[in-house]
Amino acid sequence: MISVIIPTYKSPYTLDLCLRSAIEGQQNNNQIIVVVDGFYDLNKEILEKWAEHIDVLNMEENVGLCRGTNLGVYNSQHDKILIVNDDNVLPQFWDTRLEEIWVEGAVISPNQIEPFSSIFKQFIIENLGRDPKTFDLEAFWKFDQSISQNKIEECGSTLPIFMSKIDYIRIGGWDENYELGMVADWDFFLKCTLSGLKMLRTWNCHFYHFVSLSTMTPDKEQQRKQSEQNGHEYAKYKWGSYIYSTQGTNHKFIS
């Protein structure tokens, strides 16, 4: 059995599709935790729609992606945890397919399908839809089945992640000092690598990722870039060096 942690903020339509794919696509009765990081009323209709199948962790106020994710993991009932973004769509039979390739001492990244070119060369670029309201879930499930293969390589270090709760807690989870979660994922993957965990990617199933659905104003885009830069500067303060990522393998390291 798996505990799925889905942090959410202000994206009820993507959350709805994410939950539908997780619930209708599972073969076992897994635990699905939705961490509502503020704006509960905005997500209330979707949460009530799937209430029978999910556990809701209501933060009541915005505590940030990192803290919300950590608290979601702490509330998980199973040692095998899957951390998923709310703009991901899960493949059919995701739970048993992930269980098949479970590896102790590893962080497993299911490969992703995205509609636009990605910095990650492993991702499959295929525009299967940009609007979660009209997204054809069954068509995505068929496409995923057609491209999936029995292949695992050491080039993980991207979300979603499938790993042990004990390993997650042992390395300290997500560092809550990062702004908006930016660069926090690199920090987390670096800690995983330094602690000896294998960073694996599997092609036996694929998750769809909508990427960004919102159009940012110039001011918002500037704020995002500043937050990202602040994240890099905090990483340098913490580690004594910026965190770097290798091309191709996605491994995180410090110089």
C-alpha cells in the first residue's frame, strides 16, 4: 500500500483531475492525502466531491509548499510514499506498477509527459491537452500504456517521487526555509544523493504534467525570478556553494 501526498494551493481544476486519475486509476485502496495550503474554500467543492476517498490536511493558512509537504508525509500511514504535484495526472494502475519496481534505499521518479519541450531530456513531449476540464483521461492512459517499457536508469531527481517515508524523514524532508519551494527540490535531491540513496527513473509508467497553466504579469514573473534567485542564494549560504545539476543524469552536487 502507498500513501500519496498531494500539496495544493489555488488550482481546483487540476486538483480535480489529479484526484480522479489517482482514485479511478488505482487497483488498491491507497491512502491519498490532500494538503490544502490555504484557500480551503476555493478547493472545497473538489474536496467534498472526492471526500470518501481522500484524507484532507487543512493548513488553514498558507504555510508554504515545503512545510505542507513535510506535514503530509508525517500524516502518512504507509512507509511507501508518493509525492505528486496537483498539476500531475496519474497513469492507470499507477500503484501496482510502481510497487512492481520498488527498490529499497532509492528515490524513484516516474517519467513524465509534458506538452512542451523540457529541460529534462528523458521527458516525453506530447501535447495531450492543456485544459484539465477537457483533458481526455482515457486517451492519456492508452498513450502511457503504449510507450511504457521495463526500463530503469540512475537519472531521477525530478518530481513526482516514490520513496520510503523513513528515508524521507531521515534526511530531514524538504527544507522549510526556502521561498515557495523554489530550489528546495534541488536541495532535497542533493541530500538524498549525499545520504547514499539511489536516484532512479522508471519508464514503466508516465505521469502527465500540465506545466504552468497561468499567464504571469511582468511583475509576477519578476517576483518569481527573484524568489528563485533568493533560493539559490540561501542554498549557497547553507551549503557553502551553489547547488548544480548535471546535464543528462540530473544528479545534484556542490562544488
